[in-house]
Amino acid sequence: MKRCKLFLLVIIGYLLPQAMIAQSKTNLVSVKDNPAKRSVSITINGKPFTELVYTDTIEKPVLYPIYAADGEAITRGFPWNPKPNDPTDHPHHLGLWFNYEKVNGLDFWNNSFAIPAEKKNLYGWIRTEKIAETESGLRGKLVYMADWTDQGKNILLKEKTTYIFSEQNNSRVIDRITELTAEQNIAMPDTKDGLLGLRVAHELELPINQTKEYTDDKGNVTKVTTTKDATVTGNYITSAGKQGDAAWGTRGNWCMLYGKKGVDTISIAIIDHPENPGYPTYWHARNYGLFAANPLGQRIFSEGKENLNFRISKGHTVIFRYRIVIHSGKQRLPMSLLNQFVAGFSQKQ
């Protein structure tokens, strides 16, 4: 009997590590820094997930492109890699990013290659200083340090951002934790354009029935034209039950965009964290493919009923935490699974 028990323990001791190794093979996240290219590539089981791009030729670090587990890109190709039927509005909408329209009078959100040189002094720049940490494994980790500056490279904010990348079956997850430390007293008054932004692929936009014009605070007008093809099938739904265009300017602790792309339904859920300023966030979720969480624009979204005018005193740090879930399958992300992602992310830190 003792020999039998010993034999079983040996077998279990062998199989358990093998099972763990097998599991790690099916979920291995690789995070690889490419200093010469000023980029960091993230793959899962050798398949592309996303890339952090922090070259000096763009005005902020971005994750671009981003792929679902089935290989479909969820981000718009324009302006770097235009796809058929890609809209060409808002050239500053690139991949997944984090910034704000008003920081001590500078516009970080709208800055792009399209801004004339003589107006660049009105815009801010996020300059990545270093990749502080990369880690591969069952979860991938990436930490970078950046400075929010004016055009003279004077620093307003020091940023430390940590990304955690993972995959569960057909769901890929990006957790972003951003720490902003004020190098001077910082004013971020209520405004529409902020804070965490994602520009999605054309197929995931909502059908647009009429051409609209959008004007920023400097009077720049952007025209978004009506949808011209049948591939556009997107829809929003929020934790408060708002759907479609009605999601814009409303609060919720999560918002999900879903639509058909390729052979699957792609679902993208952005989840707010209870410890974030302004929780639950307002959704700056546009039908033309901008999917953004903006907890700081309260006066705009509430039509003057609320007012935040967020500030960070010199030397103080504020933390923003968001989770992005990207699911691919025959149906949209089930609510039961979404609720698990929300619950797992919403624990007190």
C-alpha cells in the first residue's frame, strides 16, 4: 500500500508540472523591447497582440495595432496603415492612448502631424523617457516612464504607466495603470476630449445616417460623413443600459462596443475602476469609432449640472486604472463573463 501511495505521488508530481508547463505554453505572453525602433512588441503564443510605439515622430505613446485572439485588428488603420473604407478624420486618433485636451492650457489630445508648425505652441507632447520593465510569462508586463511637456520640453507631469497583458480563451485583456505626478500645479478643467481613447476599425463603427461636423475648442472643424458600406455593424451598450448613440455622455462603470468583423463578432469592453477620479466615468463614445472614457469632462456631459475642474497639486500623484477586454467569437462577450472581468478588476488596490 505504501508503495502504491508513493507511486501515485511520483506520478502526480510528474503530471502536475507537465500540466503547468502545458498551460503556460497555451497562454505564453511575450513582451519584447525593440530600442532601435522605439517600440515594444507583445505577442501571445507567437501571434501578434499589440505594440507600444513611442517614437519621436508621434505626439504620444500608443498601443497600435491591437489584435483580437482570432487575428482580426480592432484598431483603425489610418493614418499609418490605411485599410479599405477607412475614414480619414481625426488624425490624432491612433490605436489606444491616454491624454487630455486641457492641461495648464495645453491641448494634448488633438496634437498630431496635421497641426501647422505655427500653432504647435498651443499643444502638449508626451515624450517617453524609458522602458523601465518588461516581463514575459502567463501574463506580460510592460512599464514605461514619460514626461508631459510643452513644446519647449518643460515638464508638467511625470507619467509612470504599467500595462498587464493576458489571454483567457477567446478574451484578451489589457490592464493599464497610469500614475501622474505633478511637477507644477496642474489644472485640468472640464472638457470633452479625454482621457483614455481607442479608435476602432471601420467595421466596428456604428452606422451613421447623416454627415456631422465636430468643432474643437480652437474652432477646428472635422466632418464625419455618412456610412457608405454594409460592413459597419457596431453598437454600444453600457452598464446603465444605454445603447447605440445614447451611450455618449452618460455614466457607467463599463461600456462595451461590439460588431461583426471577419467571421466573428468582436466585443471590446472598457472597464472603469472604483478608485478612479470621477468614477463611474462618462463615456465619450462616438458612433464614428472613437471609444473613450472621460471622467474629467463632467460639465460638458452633464450640460452644466456637474462641475469637476480637476487639479493636481505640485508633488502629488493621481492614479488612473482601466481594463480593456477584447473578445472574439460567434456571439458577443457574454454578460456573465463580462461581470467576472469587472469583479476581478474592481477589487480595492
